[in-house]
Amino acid sequence: MIILTLNAGSSSLKFNLIDTADETALADGIAERIGLSDGFIRWTIQGEKGRVDQDMKDHKDALKTIMDELRKTALKDRDVTAVGHRVAHGGPHFGDPMLVTPKVLQEIEELAALAPLHNPANALGIKTAMEIFPGKPQVAVFDTAFHNSIPDYAYTYGLPKELCAKYEIRRYGFHGTSHRYVAERTALLLAKPLDMLKIITCHLGNGSSITAVNKGKSVDTSMGLTPLEGVIMGTRCGSVDAGAIITLMEKENLDAKGINALLNKQSGLLGISGVSSDLRDIEESRASNDSSRLTFETLCYGIVKYIGAYAAAMDGVDVITFTAGIGENSNSTRAWVCNRLRNLLGIELNEAVNNARSKEDRIISTPSSRTAVCVIPTNEELMIARYTAKLV
Ligand code: AMP
């Protein structure tokens, strides 16, 4: 089967074309600045990079251009079997991936209250694909789904019960497809059954979340009702005393929109450092710039605290797995975190393997390390393609 996966943002559309027979990526790319000037689409098809600069009036325009390119190159005489969509929020009801029906689509749109930045764009992506591929199965894969197994005492906030019930306020968690994928790969890499492992998966990228995976099930995760909670991120604040937010709203005269922008766009690595939201810039400047030093250490210390907490939550941990942009590439973040946990978890890092650049799944701890440490490049698109193929 040839599965097209789509991840629609408000002005972007990421795509992957996957042949499920051998799970190869035939093509991947992104259309950016949809509905704006200076639009462009860039892609990699069979190892060859390409780009077209073209304004796209809407997502339909973007997907049409993408499909024209794919039909000429990656697809040729073959056709897309089905489309798998990444959907940020599945709310309390959506667990497993769903074949999209008008009712499912309506519910995804209604969940915009819980994910105002993501769900409307995801729904738009589904509607666009329905127009371009009439009659073809569309499957929604929810970022929250893997976390449906979190027990009530771990997803409950200390807020009035009636209000939480009324507005469906609780921890949902995100990056579920990634956490599940890397947990499964970790078990394969260690050649141990998943249902015998206590894994802490650290998805550290522009957005970051850490998950406690016990016997293959998510039992706690750092993101909450929205993807703001948890460790500090590129421009998102992570966990902050709610009192600090009230103070900022009062003193800076900010309404909900204003505080939302501050917490989502001006905080995190960018907010603390004043330098950049990209960890590469922070790492480069941290020897000479004390704000960058502080930013790096605040990030790493936050990760250490979540790992300690989740080791307690699971009454132990067998393996810590790093993934996503920072987790896969930043050897200094991994080294800081692992060295800080040396005594508590008996971690011994294999410095040579940690420092080597690689795109492969790898164990970066020594054979005698009490807790294993792995790096697994995430592949959410492959997971979405697998789910889609399974459902159709
Ligand atoms: P993602 O959201 O998973 O694509 O991750 C993107 C983020 O990963 C970037 O904003 C950087 O902060 C970080 N990143 C990527 N490559 C590196 C690297 N070589 N060293 C440190 N951080 C990196």
C-alpha cells in the first residue's frame, strides 16, 4: 500500500509518502507560507532534494501542487491507497486511530477548544485531502492517544472538580505517536519484551515531552491539557507557577490572548536566553554568554527532574531513551542529564558512542550501566502510515 501522511499546520503542510510493503519513505517534504506571499514547497524524493517557489492560495492549492510533483516522480503509475493525518488533540474520547467520517471530523473540529493552534489546522488538512482524494480512506491518528492509559491520579489537576468536568480539563499529553514508536524500538534494540520494561522516553525538540512507559503503556507524561506544560521548550515556557502567570497578567495588563502569546511564543529557551529558540545557538554561545549557560542548565536540570520523578512513578527505570531534534543530536544535553543521574540510576555513559554522529538506533550507555540509555530517531510518519494501512 502507498500511504500519504499529512501534518497540516495553519500555514504549512508536511507530507510523507510511504510504501508499507517495505516501509520505505518514497518522498517527504513541506509546503510553507500557504495563504501568504513567498510560498514554497521543498521535498526529498528518492534522496533528491527539490524546491518550487510558488504562492499557494490555500491548503488545497498546496496539496494539488505536491501531488502533481509526486505523480511525476515518486508515484509514477502507482496511486495513493489512503491518507493518514496527524491530529493533535483527541480529547478524552478518541484513543485508537479512527477512519474519518463526517461525525469524526466534526468532533475533531469541536476539540479546537482544547487545541486552538492545532486541531482547526488538522481538520483543514483532512477536508483538503477529502476533496483531492474523493472516496479514499482518511485516517486520523491522535497525538494524545497513547496517553489514554494514564491513571486518574496522574491526569487530575488540583482544580475544582466541577469545572474540570465541565471544560474537560485534565492532563492529556502529546507526542504520543513518537513516544510509542521509540518505546517499541527501544525494546527491539535491547532485545527485551516491551511488557517487561520500564522506559522513560524523552522527546526533546522544538516542543518537548517526557513520558513514563511501563510495560508498553504510558503511565505519566509531562505535557498536560495543552502542549505548554513540562520541560522548557524552544519558545514555550513549560511548567510555571500559576501565580507567576496571574502576576504577569495583572502587572503587564495582559488578556488571555496576550498571555497565551507570551507563554507560547516568547518564553522557553528564547525567553531565558534572549539569544535564540534553537538549542544549537545556545550551545554555541554558552561558554561566553551567561544567559545561554543558564538556559542550557535550566533545560537539562528540568529533564533530570522529570526522569527522577518518573523513575519514582514506575518504582524503577530500566532504560532512558532520547529522541527528536535535541534528543537525537545534542550529545552535550544527553551527557549533562546522564552524568547528573550517575549515582541515582547508576548510569555509565559510553562517551565515544554518545559523541559520535549517527542516524541509527543506538545504546549510548556501557554494558555495565545499571540503567541503559538509548538514542532512537523518531518516525511519527511511519507509525501513522502503519496505523492507516492497518485500518484500511
Ligand atoms: P524538532 O522539533 O524535533 O525538529 O527539533 C528541532 C530542534 O532540535 C531545534 O530547534 C534545535 O533546538 C534542536 N537541534 C537540532 N539539531 C541539533 C544539534 N545538532 N544540536 C543541538 N540541538 C539541535
